[in-house]
Amino acid sequence: MFKFQAFGRLVRTVGIAPSALVNTMFSRGVRRSNFPAEPEYLDVVGPQIPLYEPLNVQIKSYDYTVLETFSSYIHKTAEHLEIEVEDCWATPCTKYKIQTFKPFSTQVDNQYNLNLYERNVQVVDLPTTKAPLFFHIIQAALPEGVRMTVKLHDDVDEELRYVPDLELTQLKKPHIGHVYTAVLADSSARFHQLIGCNPVVFSTGTDEHGLKIQQASLQANKDPAQFCDQVSVLFKNALDKCEIGYTDYIRTTESRHKENVHSFWKILLDKGYIYKGKYEGWYCTADETFVSEDQTTLVKLPDGKEQRVSTESSRPVEWFSEENYLFKLSKLRGELLKWLISGPVVRPVRHYNLVKSWLEHDLIDLSISRPRARLSWGIPVPEDPSQTIYVWLDALLNYMTVAKHSHSEMNVWPPSIHVIGKDILKFHSIYWPAFLLAAGFDPPKCLLVHGHWMVDEQKMSKTTGNVVSPQTCIDIATATGLRYFLLHEGVPASDGNFSMTRLVRIANSDLADGLGNLVNRCCGKSLNPLQTRLAVSPSSFEACGSPGLELLDLLRRTPDIVYEEYLQWNFYKGIDQIMALVRGANGFFNTMEPWKLKKEGQMDKFNATMAVTMETARVVGTLLQPIVPSYSERLLDKLGVPRENRGWDFARLQSSTADASLGVQETVLFPKIKFE
């Protein structure tokens, strides 16, 4: 049995691609046949430069235009130094009122209203070797009146986040990053079904809780549940249009999921991994953040009393103690390391190395709840409605919810694979296996981690408005064209580059001109008036001389190569091999010139040529089923291949003694796309 799951968040500022991440080991979007997608697993690599956790460069000013300009300057400086900017955002402006009074009076003389604006630029995987130069450059260029601070990213940073209108619109729509995650998962699930792994459980869905969604729904003037209902439908429709064959679409707002989360919480509690603790320190209510002692100072008020304020915002702070539930993550570092080195559980290897580097340091206990007064949109802690369960504990348990409801017993656990974008690696490689180990369950066998998608060599971002809609791609190139492009161009170990022009060119070249034209020629009524698929055997290839023998060799080698590449999720390599076979078949057809053979009456060689060409097309159609299912179905239907003869065992030369009738379907498999 093969257990397969993909994961995507309903609303996240950055996608992955669900559906969806860091400088890559390889040139972005570059593919070389002699350059592997990843080195051999656990090969020794050169010493790695330490990387910082995600950092937020926070800038504040009373001048909005200066702030916008300097924010762009930081972004461009990072790009120039090849430092990845993961996200940029604003927070609501802080409004100040300044009053002056008439001499010796309490009567207001003048009143001034000031707005303090804030922008944040988040950088990720910042090499320690580049950090000093990067911060020196932007500090030297700091405009007058702009204050800058740099801090590690924290959940608290999300709490006052402003969602611009453009981003709010994009939050409601899936992009090709989400679809890529789902297509990777779907293709692997279909492949395992073809090779006889039944049943295959393939789940995907939407994570619908958390502060960001709470804020987005408020800004959209909708109830959070109503907001999630509307957005989830958009995501589900996008996956359906892209022919994603999931067996379960899970929403974390479903009652079955809430029951599972509560059940899991109680297991962790009973096993002693959850305790209630306090966060204590100086808290600025206006800023909604804790500040350390050295980030505060005492100021004297007009009445002579002293008030402690934040040195950053000059706002009052007070000693605050907040009770949260914490998870004993610190006790599980050893078990997590044991799981990590037990096999290739994190792929590609560059992401394995990153996880290993995280586990080389002590882990601290994780806060797994938030006060309900601060976060109301989520699952309440069992028997403590004052607390809301941490969104990532809630979200990750969607996999187990599906497993529990797939069968009466959890005989589909552990999952064979999770397919995720690299932006959510830490949650899946540290927190998720830790939760499972603590509760007594096996972690997933493998995490397949893929990169982000660029758009015309530029980072795809909701904030810049260059997010690519799957529907736009489908309208232009069909779902078949989009799936084919994503798997043809997507290399899990590196970021991909999306270009509509390239999508159209690749789809036309391979699906229309390449394979489509081949099938059209051998099935067309001018050469095949009886509409039959002729019997074939190795002797058919031999009858065509050296061109036939060369094609036979390629036909025999291709299925095993494709099998191994599909098994390792290197779909782009499998496609390359299949298209090499298509080019070989087209070359063979052109060399044999069957139209001349028929005209000259060389019917034995003509029949052999036609039989060889159609047999090659049949094998190609069988091999392409995980990649472009509806296209392959049309191809195999046209060739008259019975449905029971479409499994992986038939994805190689099949000798036959009898002709078969072609299907009545139109020969044009993929109409050529016109795009300017």
C-alpha cells in the first residue's frame, strides 16, 4: 500500500508552491542532462556557510514616501548581493496626536496629527559572510527620520500585519506554486497506482485557521467561516481543473478534524509532553509585543511620575505575564536526529543538510497555544476555552485526520511521503515528527521538498502582483499544457522559472508537433484508411532495417529509465527520456517514408513501419499517464488500447498477432496554441 499526501496552506503571505521557498545549489531554472538534480544521498559535500534564521528588517518613519523608497532600496540591495527577500509587508500606521497649550492655561493652542508608518523586509537564508556587508550598506543609506531595527522573525510579527488590497485579492486565489505541489503529488500517486500499489491514499486540502486568515476575513468584511468557505472552493476548483486525482480533500475547519486535534492533544497531555507555562516580561500593548529589559527606559511624566516605555516606539510598557501551553520539544532532539539519519527521509539532500544543521543545536520548548482573546479563529484547547491551539499543530494533523477516516483502522500510517514547499520545511521536519514521536506514532517516511517558482526570472510574490493564476494558464494552454510544463521544467532541488511564452512553446513542440503529429500521421486515413493498429513484434522492427533496430533499442531501454526517474520524483528526467523516444519515432517515420512505400507497393515494409510507429506511440501514451492523464487517455483511446491493458506492465513492447481497431476519436490530441 502506498500512502501519499500533499499539503498546502489556504492563506499564506508567500506560496510555494501549496500550494506554497533561498538560494539554490543550481542555477535557477537551468537543467542539464549531465548535472543531477541532487547528489547521491548523504554524499559528503564541502563545508557549508552558516545561515541566519529568517530576519525582519523593520523600518519606521513619519514620511510615507521616504519609507516606500527606502524599502525598495533594501530590496534591491539584497537582490544585488544575491540575498533572498522572502516577503515585504506593512503594518497599520500608528496615529499620534500632539497638542500645545496656551501659556498658563489648559486650553489647547494647536493640535498636530502624526502617522508613524512601518515597513518590514524579510530576508531568509542570509549567509553569515554577507550579513555584515548587507547591513552596513543599508545602514549607511538610512534616510534622515527613518529608524531601522533588525530582529529574528517571530509569530508575533504576524499579529498586526496589514493586508494590502492587492494582496488580499491574491490571498483568495491559488497560484501555480500551489498547483505545482499538487501536480507533483498527483503524478507520483498515479505512477504508484500504475505499478500496482493499491489502494493509494492521496490527500490534499486547505489549512484554514490562524491570525492571518482572521485578519483577512475581517478586512474582507466577512465572517471567517464564510471567508474560508469561499476561498476553499476556489482552491478545490483549481485542483479539479488541473486533473488532480486526490482521494480526500481535507479542510481543517471540518468537524472530523477538530475531533482529531482534540484527541491528539489529549494524547500529548497524558504522555506528559504538554505543560502550562508563563511568558513574562515587559509588554507594549500598543505594539502588541514583548520587549526585553534593555529595550525599555524610564521617562519622567509631566506630573513627576516615572513611566517605563519602549525605546523603539516610545510607547508605555507594563510587566506582563501570559499563560500558554508549551510542548516539550527540547526532550525530542535525539529522537528527531535518529529519525533523520534513518534513511533518505528529507529529499533533496540540500534540505536534509539544512534540517540536520537545525538539529545540531538544542531545541527550546514550543508554545502551542495562544490566548483566545488574541486569536479567536482556531480550535480551542480542550477543557480550556481561553486558549486557541497553535495553528501549525492544528494544520499538520490534517494528515492524520485523513488517515483515520480513510479506513476503520489507521492501516495507512505512516505516510509514504509528504510533498511540501521549502517555506514550510521546519514545520514538517522538526515540529511534525516531534509531535508524532511524542504521541507514539511513526513520522512520515519521506518529505519531498521543492523550490519556489520565479516569473520571468523574478520572484513570484503577492506583494509585487506578478502571481501567475492557474486559470489563466489553463485558458491559454489547457490543463494538459500546464501540467506538462510544470513537470517538464520543475526540478525539486532548485527554483523553477515560469514564462508563458516558454509554456506555450514547450507544449506546442512536445504535445502538438512531436507526439501529436506522430499519432496524427500514423492514424490519419490517408495512410491508414482501415483505421487499424497493426499487429507488431520484434520482427516488425527488424523488417525496417537499421532505423527499426535503433528505435527498438531505444524503446526497450526507455521504460526502465522512466520507472527509476518517476520513482525518485525526477519527473522532468522521465519526460526527457520519453521525448527522446518520440523524437526517435518521428525520425524513424521520416526515414522510412511510408507514403512512398505504399505508393511503390512495398506493403510488408509499409505495414511494419506503421506497426512500429503505433506501438511506440502506445508505449509513450502509457508512460505519460502520470504526467498528462487526459491527454494520454485520448491517445490510448485513439489507438484502441483496452483499459485493462494500460498498467505499467504494458509500458513496453507488447507482441501481438492480431490487428486492433482504432478508436473513433478525433486524431488531433493537442491543438496547437496560438499565443503572442
